[in-house]
Amino acid sequence: MRETKNTFYLLLISIISAMGGLLFGYDWVVIGGAKPFYEVYFHIEANAAMQGWVMGSAILGCLLGVTISGSLSDRYGRKPLMVISSLVFILAAVGTGIADTIGAFIFFRIIGGIGIGIASTTSPMYIAEISPSAIRGRFVSINQLTIVLGILAAQVVNWLIAEPIAEGENILLSWNGQMGWRWMFWASGVPAVLFFLLLFFIPESPRWLAGRLHYERAAAIFNRIGGQFYADNEIRSIKDTASASSKEKTDFRLLLQGKMPRIVLIGVVIAAFQQWCGINVIFNYAQEIFAAAGYGVSDILFNIVITGVINVLFTFVGMYTVDKLGRRSLMLFGAIGLACIYAALGSCYYFHLTGITVLILVVAAIACYSMTLAPITWVVLSELFPNKIRGMAMAVSTFSLWTACFILTYTFPLLNRGLGAHGTFLLYGVICIAGFIFIKLFLPETKGKSLETIEQELTK
């Protein structure tokens, strides 16, 4: 018998679960467009430390979300955690928009971060657990595609909402300064409600069900995805790698047994590197980067949209190549490619080259990142860990990612003032070279292998 994949059904449930990524991307980047306005509204435009805290506060929420998502998703399932994240996103969208003090604003940014933390852990893991091995990389990359679509949506919404500001106009007294930035956050409530409603139409992860010995329910879901032959093979493979530990209580001590520490360490470093490569500062601090290159506020918002479009287009390139070229080769290309671009970008700032040259290099960096480190990191993290600890190990790695992201986001204004834009980007280039060396030495290739095969190879 042959496998008969129900690609439409698989695509449908993957897209629904990946809506967590859409909200992740929107909530993460919307603050960049609102930044020139809420900073004036809350009178923090001259306070670099407070600016860094406001931008980084969502990451504190991410860390909280990641902390609870790993063990809870292993205990109660992937789907309930996605439902919780949708409700958290709704609360954050409403609360951030109505905030009238900097304390309330930061509080709801932290709430939004909790939603991001849960979604960033659970959505790619869920897709990896429902996808056949031959196309798993492409389908897990759907989560990254929705992230960049969320980023682009935030950039377009910010651009459309923000009214042109006349030269010399007081931003605080403008519509942008009073209400515009609020609508930028409120807009995310629409996809958040849609995500909540659609989640009721997707099944639980069949691998999670099989891990809890619910083989009949798991087989029924596998059967709908790929037919009876596929379902039988998947259930047999899961049983072959299962042991008495599948009945064990979820416990983080499992991460310290056997070869687990080495596997988890690879995930932790890869996750941190995705952030410390430095690209996310372009999204979060686009205003400063383009302003330093000589652009005005209106041009900056338009340039941010350009970078968002490039982000989406090259994510498709990554989705197309991940199951052809492999995870490891794309990660290596991304690391060395960004190192070279940052060297050129740092040189531009050092020699005071402005305008289109900087824009081209920024676009090149985003293109390189979007087809390599951005989607492939999530694919690797969703594949790397054994079934029995996947939720916990994914949570630990994602915790590492958001910790690295907090450090990156909080320190950029300080580095930018201390080292200058040129020194900051050269520093990120050095980190990219270090990441290249680590990937070359330690990251295994997982292309085309079932999750159970990967587990056997890494733990034997």
C-alpha cells in the first residue's frame, strides 16, 4: 500500500495552528511603528534606558509564557495551550491600546509577551508532530511564514494608520500621538479572535495522544492526514521508540538523563544564536537605523514596509529549499552571509554613507535571515528533541531564544550610543562567525528523517 496524503487537510490545520505565529509577528513588531508616538505620549523620548525596558518588556512576558508552556503542553496537550495563547493575545490587544500610563502600557506588553511565548513554543511543535517527514520542514516553516506575514501586517497597518506629520508639528498634539498608536495595537484583536474560534476545528497532536497511549485517537488523525498505511507506520514507529518512560510523570529531570543534556544544549545555543545574530533590532529599532541613514519619519515607515515585503518573499525561498538543501547547510549560509553583510553595513555607518546604500544592505540582511536562520531555527527545534521531552526541551530552547532576544533588544540603544551604529553591527558580525563555527561542529542534519529516526540517531 502507498501513503495518500490529504495535503489540503494538513495545510488547513497547519495554517490554523500557525495563526499563533501571525499574532506573534504582529505583536512583536507593531511597537516599532508606534514607537515615535507612544514615546512622546509617555514622555520617554529622551530616556534610553526606559526605551529599552519598554521594548524589552514583552520579552519578560515571553519568558513567562515559555516557562509555563513546556510542561503544560506535555501534560495537557498542544491544543489547550494554543487556546490559552489566543485569549492572552485578545487581552493584550485591548489593554495595550487603552493604556494611559507607562506602567499600564508595560503591563499589557508583558501580557502580550506571554501569548508570544506560548505560541512560539507550541505552534511549530504541533505542526512538526502532524507532518510527514518528507515535507515536515516546509510545513513547520508555515509558522515562520505566518510570523513574517504578521510582521508585514503590523508594518502596513502602522503605515496606513499613521497620518502624515507636517514639518514642525507637535507629535504629542497630533492624532498619531493621541490615538493613532492605540489603533495600531487594537488592530491585532481581530486575528486574535479569529484564531480562538478556528482552534476548535483542529485535532489534538496525534503524537501527543500516542505518547499518552491513546493510540486509536492518534491513528484516526494520522489516517485522515495520510491514509491507513501512513497511520499504521506512524503508530508502529512511535511504539518502537516508546518505553516505560512514556508513562512517567512530566518532569524536567528527564532533560538531564543520558544524552539529553547534549541535545538540549544544541537547541539552546541555536535558539540564542537566532536572536544574537542581530537582525531583530532592524525590526524593533528601524526608526533609529533609518534615521541614522538620513531618512525622515514618513520615509522610514515606507522603508519598514519594504523590509516587511522582502521578509515575506524570502521566507518562501526558505520554505522551498529547506527540504531540498537541508537544515544545516541553510543555517551555515545564513550565519556567514549575515557576517559579511554586517561588515559592509558597519563600514557604511563608519564612513557616513547614507540613503539607498544602507537600505540595500538592510534589505539584503533581512533576505538572508528570512530564508535561513528565521524559519530553519524553528524547524530544527521542533525536530531535534525526543517525543517524551519535546514540550519541555522546546520550552527550554525557546526560553533561551527569548532571553537572548531580551538582551539584544535592551542593549541595542546602549550599544548604539556607546559603540555607534558601525561598532554595533560589527559586533553582531563577530557573533555570526561564532554561530557558523558552532553549527559546523555540532548541528546534525535532520532532513527527510522521521522524528522517531532522529530520536534513535541522537540518543543511541
